[in-house]
Amino acid sequence: MQTSSKLSKDEILENLKLVSWDIPFSKEQLYSLMIGEVNTIQGFTRHQLYAKIVNSFNWHKVRKMIPDDRLKEALSDPVIISLFPRSLREKYKNVRGLL
């Protein structure tokens, strides 16, 4: 892992591969969606991707993957209400309050 607080693009792509096993998009397409280069991929939204990321990884990894200028969007209500279990929703509501 690199010494900076963010993961490298290659590390992010590998993590996106882990959360995309059930969707038909490449990790490169998902990366473009995550950083805001595109708004959707055939109806799959950035909020849906953020929900998959937040559901799959701990907060430290989420922070290292998602660009700083996208973190509030990644913890927006549409993302948080789709998290499971309920305790995870509460956790990320609290984290959002600290941003």
C-alpha cells in the first residue's frame, strides 16, 4: 500500500472488482462512475455503487477509496438507507455527522 492516505488507482480497481461480482460492468467503468466522470452506467447509479462499497468495506478503506470531494455523497441518505444491517446505517449516519 502506498504511504499516502488514499489508495492507488490500481488498488481501488482491485477493490472494485471485489464488490462488482454480481453486476455486469468492468472495474474501469465503475471507477469512472465512482470518481464522477460518468453519472450512471446503463441505469446503475453512483449511489448504488457507493452502497456496495460502504456495505463491503470498513470506514478506513471506504475513506481511502472514495475521493474526498465525493465522501458526503457516498454517505447521503439514498446510500445510507440501502445499507444492511440497520446498525450499519446508524454507524454511517454518525460518521456523516462528523464530516
